[in-house]
Amino acid sequence: MSSSQIPLNVAAAEDHLMRFLSVEGVTGQEANIAAAVIDALKAVGVPESAIRFDDANSRIPLPTETGNLIVDLPGTRPGPRLLFSTHLDTVPLCAGVKPRREGDRIVSDGTTALGGDARTGVAVLVVVAETLLKNKLPHPPITLLFTVREESGLHGARELNPADLNGAVMCINVDGQSAADLIIGAVGQENWEVEIIGRASHAGVAPDKGISATMVGAIALAEARKEGWFGKIVKPDGRGTSNVGIFGGKGNTPAGDATNVVTDYAFIKGEARSPESSFATKIAEGYKQAFAKAQADVTDHEGDTAKVTFSHKASYPPFELGKDTPIVKRAAKAMQILGIEPVYIFSNGGLDANWLDKHGVPTITIGAGQAEIHTIKEYVNLTEFEKGCRLGVLLATLDD
């Protein structure tokens, strides 16, 4: 099928997108947007029996209204099962969104983010189903996956049971900006956190009897930076990035309640990313060593030190697909048919694709117009959205 042969109803596609953008569904609260997607799928001819939720939310360590939404479309011709995926949730900044069209863009009213990330993907998956069914286009078996809690840790994809994908052999994830961008890999992430228990004392009368948890944290972070473990990291044995996200006290309150008390408690949380899991772990270990050194540097008048408890664990694994991988070749072929020159990208951010690949389904990620994501300036480029829809239909119908 060539580009001109794709029977895409552009107006209907944009209507789907506008509808999905208008339904609130911040991360962990995806029930309403899932219901809207189900209504849309049934309206375009998907039988209710083909639509289900999994039980991933029972394994997610955060309150989550629903499991992942999964839709199975039987093939009309032989071929390996394809998986199309995207995520239902938006960032909290999208709460209360009021989308409106402005020329060839959809924007918010300027007080919230828009949620094009990844409601563009949600719309593309529905458009693919609608176009295949209404035009009786030949296609192999297809599964549509709408994940939950992507924005708060890729949890829906992580807790997915691969058996629920019915043997899909390759995946097209829709969660990007330009239709030309072909994301074939992404970094992995290690999360770290540290709890520092010092000793309170009067900061004016007896400062030497206290052990400042704040100072331990400050010295540790300065040490980590000095040793090259903060920000952009380039070492002889690896590269990556790190960041400190939280420096606070109990219950996310400030570290200490008054300036005249030596701080007895601090909590610090951060992340490390790298194309190699082992190097992400090494970055976290660099922070651990910095906190151990800071612990020894800050003592009270008797030489006692703070109690420092440092922990780290993997958040998601890295992956990278070769250009000769079947799904990469399929995507490149579809793009070229559409007159799009693929731009191969290795992402510095995590995607559902990280976990889907880990589950044994090689996954590429394509774009459909989302831009300036996670900000009040977010918008959807409708030209790129149309390209993303056409690309999705073509990927679903290409001969193997």
C-alpha cells in the first residue's frame, strides 16, 4: 500500500484526538480515559469481547485505578502478531486541561499542559483500528496496548504479564514528536535515595553537640559533583547522567523546622541514567561513596557521626535495537513509502519500550505530533499527527 492508497479520514482522526485530549486522566487515574477509548473502539466496530483489562494495577506499588487496556484484533491474513502500544496517563500538570484548535495546532488554554503526551498515541491506535475495520484492509493479528502509569515510573509496562500480549513478535510504540523520529533504543535508569539521621541540639547554645543531617547531605552532594558523578558524566569506562531531585525532611517537609536547631534528619533522592545498566549502578555507587565520606566528615563534640542509610535499585533497563532488526526494517520501509527519511534516535529518557523490549517484544517508538511536553506551552502539531496516523496504518498493513 502506498501513501496515496491509505484511506485515512483525517477529520475523524482529529476528532478522536480532540476528544481524548479533553478527558482528564493524570497518572494513576486512568479509568475515565480508558472508558473513553473503549467507547470509541466499540463505535468503530471493535466487539466488546475483544476488549479487556489486565491486572497490572494489582502489582503496581502505587494506587492505580485500572490495569492496562488490551485489545485483540484477529488477523485477516496470515502473519506474525503485531503490537501497537501507547500510554493512557498524562502528567499532573494536565489536570483541568481545556484543548482548543489554533490553526494547524491543538493547544491548551495556557494554564495547564495539554496531554499530547501521549494522547496523540491513544488517538493513533484508535485510528488504526478504525481504518482497518471500516476499509476492510488486510492485516495480520494485531494487539493494541494502552498502558497505565507510564508518567510515574513506566509501571504499567513494567508490571505487564508478557503472556497477555498473545505472542506478539514486534511492537510499534507511539510516544514521540516527529513522524521521522525512529527511536530504536533508550538509556536505563537507577534510582537512589538516602536517609540521614543526625542529632538535634540548640544551634546557638550548643552547636557542637549536634550532628547536622543537612550538612552531611550538602558535603556529600558537593563531593559527588567533584568526583564527576553529577549531571553529564563521561568516564573512561562509561557515560551517563545523574540528578538530585529531592532534598527534604520527613513527609516531604523542609529539612529542619527552625534555624536555631541543628537538623536531625534529611532525606535525599536522585537518579542515574546510562546506556549500560552496570554503569548506571556505578553512578549510584559513586553517590554512596560520597555520602560515606561526608558521614565521616561531620561529627559532634565526641566524634559521633550521623546514621546514613543509602539504597539504590534499577528503575528500568536500557535497550538498543540494530537497524537490521525486523521491526526497525519494517518501520524504515513504511517511512520511506511515505516519503519520510527516518532519523534513528537513541533516547536519553525512558519509554514503555524499555520494558516491552525486556518482556521479549522488540519495540520501536514513533512520533505523532506531541511537542513541548510537560509544560503549559505544550501543543500538538496536526501535520505530524496525520503523518503518524498514516504511518501507523501502513505499519499495520505492510506485507512481511
